[in-house]
Amino acid sequence: MIGRGASTFGSCSGGAESENDILVDLDPAIVVTIFYYAGVKEFIAGMFDRPVDVVSRESLRPRVQPKATADAIYAFLKPNATELK
């Protein structure tokens, strides 16, 4: 459903008690609509008991992307998606 991978980043990856920051790597072959993205966010939020902020790598601001990518701890990564950075 999500695509190539999902990871935690930011304060969540450091073990801090805050909202869960989830970075998703959507498959470029999937045509992403607002409804699809909302479904992904709802699906992921349903796995946690505290607030969740779900963002796609493509939606990260250029100044945030390098740190978020460096901090990322992958929950899953498709075998054919060995390099996402």
C-alpha cells in the first residue's frame, strides 16, 4: 500500500516521547491522489496510540530533507529499493 519504504525520523527516531514522525517513500509508479495519501496516513495512524505525522519524502522541504533522511530508521524497505536517498 505505501510503496518502497517507511521510516521514523526526527525526535521519534531518537526515542523522544513526542508524536510519531513517519517518512514514507511512495512508489513512483503509483498515481498518488489526495484520497490515496489520506488513506495511507489513516492506515499508519491506526497503528499508534499517540499523534502521528506522516509525510512523503517528496513533500519534505529542501532544508529539512537532509536531516530527516539522515535520521531515518526504516521499519521496512522493499528488496528492490536498496537506495532511497
